Amino acid sequence: MTLESKKPNVIVNMILQGEVEGDRQRSKALLPSVSICSPHSSEAAHKGGDVEMEVCLKIAAVIAFAILAGPVSAGDAGVKIGVLSDMSGPYSSITGPGSVVAAQMAIEDFGGKLFGKPITLVSADHQNKADLGSAIAKRWYDVEGVDAIFDVPNSAVALAIAGIADERKKIVGYSGASSSTLTGAACKETTSAWAYDTYSLVNGAVKFLARQGIDTWFFVALDSESGRAFEALGTQAIEGLNGKVLGVVRHPINTADFSSFLLQAQASKAKAIALANAGNDTVVSLRQAHEFQLPQSGQTVVALILVLADVKALGLETAQGAILSESFYWDTDDATRAWNKRFMDRHGSPADMMQAGVYSAVLHYLKSVEKAGTIDGRKVAATMKSLPIEDFYTHGASIRADGRVMRDMYIFRVKAPSESKGPWDLYQKLGKVDAVDAYPPLAQSSCPLVKP
């Protein structure tokens, strides 16, 4: 017997019991609408008769058929994009509202419509909580019709929603999350990483500084998935170059006093102190490192995730000399300067690599949806990997099988006040790490999608 031939009450029961294979997630999302017609429902019992129950069941059947209809094909609906970010916490200055601006710019530059219908954008604050981020992702995908999610700073949140997206065949483009696990053991067919990861940030900095004779390190790390990833990858890179890690201390997010951690780093006599944190934690730890005169005493401070907004907040007097790695700098060429001027006109400060990564990811996603002719996540993901990435700072890059966008990384030094020629002239470029060297070889990937 086909589904179409079943009676309304049978269809409703199938939805209630989750018996329609492949549609259980969508069934759960709309259960409140369907369960009103359950024979055991108190509301149904008050309808007053079989006629009302039959009407209710027919309405529920319509809902059921809508649930079972499958992905909307191109032309039936437009595209809805969500920016899931830290809008008010420690990463809000480097992602958050700026990432929303970048996404909106990408939508506008694409033309604002797909399949003749407007592209819509929503945003939410995950507050750096994996459970909250998961709840938002489920609601967006299951109830609000969001087709793709972008940004997702905080690796714990990113890892939490990876499985959710995979189950629902939906797209996620990470720009703010740093964990290499997202393109390793936790890789998914419909997810991709756009701006950087822990490996690229550590690998480039360690190799560059090793050439300067810096061979002993101390880590001040966030007690999190990304912090531990920095430690592990940093240690691997350092020891691979015959260097040594002299110690590690971990701190909770939003730490106000780093004095005890920095004093341990200072006492270790390590030539380099790596700050494996981000956002406000990096700002506070750099400021206090300056107060304890760590750079003045000859120890090189390496901020593994440091962006322009952080340096501006600190001031060059405090941040000068810090070493960092990024995939994007606004003053690279005419194209980056022109795009960044538009961004600054809206946001008030230059974009960093996370926000530029959001623009790149959203624009490439929209191009891929158009080419694929569908919003089906699996088909769009395949198209995203087949199309070269072209935008104001990405030229001919590609997405590997593990979801990693292959882009070059750059090593910068924060300028001294006397070297700066303008309010946002903050970096001196020291070198470049080609994409092929910035990320681990695909053959070494633990991603289950990579075939041996």
C-alpha cells in the first residue's frame, strides 16, 4: 500500500511513532501540530464527535504530507541563511555583528535573489554554549527553514552542530571555529572550514620562528577543545623541529587575571610564549604580558589568534612585537582595500579573517546553489567542492574532500607606534606559508570521507 492510499489517521500515527524512514527529525519538529489529533489527545476529546476528529485528522494529514515531501527543489523557495555567532561575548569583536555584515554583503553582491526569490538572512547568539548552539541549529533547520549556517566561533559549538547538519543534509561553513578536528575525525559531507584552523596558525608561526633560533616554548592555553588542539599541534610542530615545550597552563574562558599563568611562563625562560586563546582572553593576556615586561625581557609573545580589533583595543605601545598568523589582511592589495572600505562604512572597523571568511563562504555557497539548481545539502556540498573559489581575497582556491578550504597563510608582526602610518596600519608582513604547507597533507587526514 502506498502512502497516498493510507487514511489520514494512519498517516498521523506513522508520524507520531516516527515510522517513516528518513523523516524522523522533521516529524519531531512538527509533532505538536500533529499530536493534537491523537486519539488520546485531551483537545481532540473535547471536539465533540467523529466529524470534528475526521476534520482534524485531514488537516494533520496535510501537515504530514508536507513533512514527507522532502527537500524543497529549486524554484519552490528561496534560500535562507543563518549566521550563528558570538554576538556579545569574548569573540564578538572578531566575529559576531561583523560576520552578519559580511554575510549581508555577500548576499547583496550575489544579487540578493535565487530562483527569483529573495535570499533571507537570520542571526543568533550561541553565547559560547554548545547546548544552546545545538538548540538554535535544530530550530533553524527543522522549523524555520534555514538552509545553511555560517561562522560558528567556538569549536565546542561547531563540533556540536556538525552532526546535526549531517543528519539533516544541511550546510555549515565554519569561519570562526579553529579546531582542526572539524576537518579531521569530525568532518562531514556538508561542512567546510574557510578561514584558518589550529594547525595552520601554529604550524606557520613555529616554522617561521624556528628559523630565527626560537626553539623553546611555553603555552598559555584556553581550557577548551581549541586550546588543547593548539597545544597538541604546537607540540608536534615544535618537537618535529627539535624544539621543546617547557610547560603548559590552562585557563577558563573570560579570565580577568592572567598574572599567575604569565609568571609561570616567565619563570620557564622559554624563548616564545604562545597564547592559545582568542578574543577578550587574548587582549587581557597580552596587556598583562606587557605589564609583566615579558616582551621587554626578550621573550617573544606569539598570539595564535590575534586580529586587528584586538590590536586596536590594546594599542601599538602594548601590542608591538607580537607575532601572529592570519589568512587575510585588509591592506594586502587594491581588491582587499576596496572591499574593506565598504565593510568599514557599515561596521566601523576593518574585517578580520573570520569575517572575510564568512563573506567568502556565503558567496561561494550561493554560487553553488545556483549552479546545482537545488538547495539539497549533499548536492550543494559536492558543487561547492567542484567550483573554484573566487572573491576579493581568494583566487582559484578549492575545498578538499575533508572540507578544508586551501588558502595561503601569512606571518605578521605588530608594528611599533613609530612604524604605523595610519589608524589601522598595524601589521608588518614577515612571510607567507603556501596553502600546501599551511595544512597537513590530505593523505594524513583522519577524516572518514578521505579515501586511502
